[in-house]
Amino acid sequence: MNEEDLLKRSAEERDKIFKRYDRGREEGAEIDPWEDPTFEVYHATDRYGFIHDKRLPSKVDPQEAKKQQIELERVKKWRKMLKSWNSSVTKEKLHKRVFKGIPNSLRPQVWCLLLSLDKTKTENRGKYDEMLKLARKYSTDARQIDSDVNRQFREHLFYRERYGIKQQSLFKVLTAYAMYNSEVGYCQGMSGLAGVLLMYMDEEDAFWAMHILLTDPKFSMHGLYKEGFPKLTRFLAHHDRILTKFMPGLKKHFDKHGLDAILYSLKWFFVCFVERVPFSLCLRIWDIYLLIGERVITAMAFTILRLHKKSIMKLNDMDSIVHFIQVKLYKDFMYDDDSAVHALERALEDLKRAKLDHPGPPTKDEIPSRPFGVFIEPTVDQIIGHRAEKFTEKERETNTLVVLRREEAREALENDVQLSVGDSAGLTGSKFSFDPSMDDTSSLLEDCQHMGSKRSLADTSVTSTADLSVFSTITRSQAHENSLDTHSNVSDNSVGGASSVGSGIVTSSGAHKPLFSTHSTPRATPHNPSPDVLRIYVPYSPLDTPLVSPHNGDVKVPPNTFPDNKIRIRVDNDELLTPLVEHGQIRSFRIDSPEIDLK
Amino acid sequence: MANRTGTAQRPNGQTQGKICQFKLVLLGESAVGKSSLVLRFVKGQFHEYQESTIGAAFLTQTVCLDDTTVKFEIWDTAGQERYHSLAPMYYRGAQAAIVVYDITNQDTFGRAKTWVKELQRQASPNIVIALAGNKQDLANKRMVEFEEAHAYADEHGLLFMETSAKTAMNVNDIFLAIAKKLPKNEQAGAPGGGGQGRRLVDGDTGPKAAGNCCK
């Protein structure tokens, strides 16, 4: 096809998509049966409009009823406050009340007020319609937006029907906004943002709310969505700093499993926790977000991990950690909304005290540089949707940055090991690990495997995980081949890494044939869930242990339950016992009590 | 590529089979069904309104081939061009890739070709690439002919199948075909292949792909 044909085809496609939304669900609408979900609407729709698989209980849970009663009381107070929105009394009470949750019935009004929507809207009268017209003629994002509208909040009453009224609004707001803010255009994730706004606002309000969220310095989401995601990298770096300071054990746990924050937290930052925490909690976060701005995102990210640290520390592969954070917590946060918000408030205070409540001002490239609402004719490549053959400078930069983050994480992990272990080489061949803290799952044994596993940039881009299987089996089997020390394992790693500099290209023809396996491909999961590490816990005086300050809630309690100076051996996960082979004979390896004291 | 291989040994000394782990990445234009293919393969499920992948998703699945257990670490990427800058961190070091297009949309096939080109230029030289023409259940709306894609795949040394995440057609098959093509013996001759009783993930490898796993 030549360029002319391609342009014509793109125009036809765009036109067709727009016409479908114009028509909506009226007669003649082309809707494939699969495009409309079948739901039992009645009895299964919750108070926010989401339709559930199962019938909701016919009796209201007494606690829920109580909450609704409280909310009704609050509505009265809010109504009173709304009458004098700009008064000093309101200013005084607003903060506390927003943190308690804006009554759902008043969210439409209050959200608009918090965003000072009316002002922006009046200043730009007629602009929205203008953008709609431009979009119809020139939008290059129609196809992408169309496919995302078709899958955004489909379990919500508003968006259930294909080309239903709210789907029409969502499509229009997004295509119009992509014209208005041409620097960002449309980025996946924005449909979630607009989708929530449209649950509480009409179309034009949602358009301007979106604009405020992108461009007001309080929220500045522009830098999140624009090419190269500059704000995302800045916030992720800050998130890492917070973890390092407040929860170093957890950070190490993530690093050990090659889990970069970008993998589990993207939607936290991109859509303010939509589809990552239960919707009722998500709304509470949005309430606070609209009041105090982006600091809440940082603090909530911290809060989620702080509240669930223990559960996460128990998970030993990337797969289950990500699943826990992204899927499980969305279905069930395990804390009620009030407790979660309470923890969030505390996190905000703790971060402020540590001067970590905000990552600092945006970089220059996060700030919009093009004027809004000024039409720029799309290029031929944009219209046809040609992929760029090469990365732009910004994209390359992002790529490098993201990769560097991994490298830094790994180095930090290694340094940490060097600092805390000192002469770790002496330990590596040992059957036991010396783990001074029972709380901290990153035992030296596991750490040791990272010694010297300094990898190339290329190699570290994704994941890497301690190869626990090798260790645990050695320790457990007590086989005579204990000469298989970590040293060989370690050098394997570095060889695998070193040979892949720059390109990620690794061949196995290296001079050094690895003993077990090289990790030229970063591993995402440990091959064995480290079921049977033998640890010796050496009790120590709690006074020798630096404690994390108690006010951050991340207190490490020393295992001071050991009254004497015994050495304690503990076998974890004893249900995973495997038969052992020793001198060709099968021997069941079992310790009756999980802990043995060596006098 | 040095994939992880090990020989699981039973107490009686018989070889039980190798376990290999491979990193696999899914690439392709937005909304062609990358996440749906993974969901079908890993969980045997299909959602009509699969939420759009932002950034990337990670899942694992294990399949068995004769005496070898192959564990796939699957990176499912976002399709929108904007997220392209993140893609190299996922395909780097991958031993396998599935490039997906939608048979009802000619443009997505064009994009698939661009991905193949990029992989052949930037990814590991030995990478096994499969081309998947997804949404085969919508064949009545077909815009990309089977023969056209097949010829392209042959020419570029790709595995090729038309798939349907919705009906499950060829979904397990394409992953299995990849597993078969991946080299699995590089470590087999490694010296000191481990002490006795060395046990790699044996029997606790998580969910099995329906109908194609070891008994």
C-alpha cells in the first residue's frame, strides 16, 4: 500500500470509530455479541456501581450498616460546610473531614470544588467542543482509545454496555484531551483516570478535571504519561529511597528476587491505585489526593508495603510477590478502609519527619512545554501509526535509567553483604547460615550468593534471584560433594554477566563452563522455594542491635526470647522434607522438633 | 544461551528428567491479545475485557516434554507505542519471544514484523521467535491471510501458528512448540553435575498447563 492509501485507510478507520460512538446503542449499531457482557445487574451491584459475579448479601452487614449510618450523619455536616466553602471554618475542618472520607453522594460536588473546576471551565468556555471537533478530524489515538474504552471498568454499571452513554463520554473525553494536550496525547492508563472521574462528573467536567490533574503543580501527572515517563522514574527513585530508609529488609527482599518497583507499583503512580486496592479504599485515597496532591501517592505506596511487609517477606518468588501486591490486595486489602487511611496518615507524618514526604520539584522535561489546545497537524507517520524505528533520545534515556536502577539495587545488595558479612568466603561453604535476626529473611546464606555477582547493565535489566535450590540442597543433603562451594557458583554469575555487556548477548561458549548454571538470563524465580535452609541463630544482646526508631512502625524486635547462650538450629518448612541420599542409601532426614539446642 | 538445567535424581539413582527455565517475552501491538494468550496458557481462563497491561506483567508456567520439565518465565508487555521504551528491559536476555498480531487487523501484522526485526537486531542471537496470529475465532473478519503470515514466518525462521485465546486453539501448542525448539542440553555435560540428592524443583513446580504436562 502506498502512503496515500494508508492515509485514506487511517481516515476511514477513524471516521468509522467516531461514528460508532455517535450512534451509541441506537438501531443500526454494530455490536458483536462478545462486546456486551452478560451480567445479572440486580442484586449484584455495589454502592459504587460495580457489578459482582455473585449476588450481594441481601442482609446488610451490621458493621456496614453502621458505617452507612455514620456517613449519613456526615452528609449533614458536609452539606452545611458546602454552603460556606470558602470560610475559615471550612478550611479548619476540611482536612480532617476529607481524611475521614467524603460521603459518596457528595463526591461529585466536593471533587469539583477541590479541583476548583469551575474556574478552569469558565476560563476555557467552548474549548472542549472545539477539541472534540478537531479530534473527529485528526485524532491519531482513536484506535488505541477505542480498544481501551472497550476494556475499562466493564464490570461497572456505567461502562457495562458497549457504546453506552458513559462509554461515549469516556471516548470523547480521551480523544478530545489528546488533541488539547498534544504533548501527552493518549497514554494507556489515562482511561482509568478519566473513567473514575466520569463516575462522578459529566463529560466536560471530567475533561477539565483531567487537565488539572495533569498540569496543576499539585498533581502534575503530565510528566507521568508523556514520552519517556520522566515523572515515573523520579517517583520510583524516591520510592526506593523510602524503602531503603524505612524498610531495608523488604528492599533487600525485593532486590534479591529481582523485583524492581516498576513491576509492582506502576498503577499506583499512574492511576492513583485504581484496580490495585479495593475501590472503596481507592476513593478514599482519591479524596485525599485531590486535597493534598501527589504526596499521598508516595505515602500510600509506602503504607501498602508497610502494612503488608510480613506477608510479602514470606513470599519467595517474584511471581507470587507481584500477584500478592497487584491482585490479592485489590480483592482484599485485609485492613478496613479506616485503618488503612489511618496508617496512611501516620506514613505521611513519618515521611515528613524524615524529609522524605516529597521527591522534590519536577525536572524540566516533566513540565508541559507546548501550549494547550493549539492544533498541530499530525505527521504522516502518526496518522498511519508507523512505529518509530529508533528510540527518541528521551526514550533511550528512560531505558537507561530503568536499567540503572536495577544495577544500583544490585550493587546496594552486594555492598550490604560485604559490610555485614565481612569475610563471607569463610561461610559460603558452610552448611549453616548465621542469621542474627529471625525477622529478617535475608539470611547471610542467601546474601552470600550475591557476592561477586556483579552483572553488566544489560544483564541486570530485569531480574535475578538467588539460586537457592543449589544451596538448600547442599545444606540439606549433607552430601559429600560439599566442595561445591559458593565460590564456583559466584564466579559463574560474574562470567555470565560479564560476557553480556552492552548487548545482552550471551553465548555459552565462554571459557568457563559453569558448574550449575550461569544466569545470563536474569532469573525471576528461585528454582526452589528455599524450603529447607538450616539456620543457626546466635542469640545476642538486644542492646547491641540498632533498632529502627519505633515511631515509623517498622520496629525490629530482637529475638530476645532466648534466655541463655545456646545455639539454636531451626529447620524451616519441614513439610517439604525430601529423602536424602547418602552413600547410595536412602535416609529420611527429619528433625522432630523444629529447633534443636546445642549446648 | 545458558539456560538453567539440572538433572533431578531420584534416590534410586535413576534420572528423572531435566528441568529447564526459560525467559519468554510477549510483544505486539496493543489489544491483539497478548495478555489473553498468557492468561489462557497459565490459568486456562479467558476474559473478554482483559484489562489493558500497563508496563508489564509477569507470570510463570511449566510444561513437560518427554523427560524435560520446562518452566517459562513469561513477560507480558504493554502494547502501546509509548511503552516501547520499556520493552528492551523485558526482552533482553529472553530465550524466546512470541510476537502477536490480530488476524482481523492488517496493521497489527505490520507491527508484528517491526517487532521481529527489532528482536532479530537487538535480542539474543539464539532467541526462538514464534509468530502468533491471534483471534482466530474471528476468522470471518480476517484481514491477514494465513498463507501470507506463514510465508513471512518461514522466510524469517519463525515458528508460526494462528491462535485463539478465546477458544484455546493452539495456545498450549505454541508454547509447547517453543519449548521443543529451545536448546536444553547445554548444561547436561557440565562437570560435577551436582551432588547426589541434588534436587531441583521436583514436583512442586506450580500449576500445570492443562493437558500437556507430565503425569
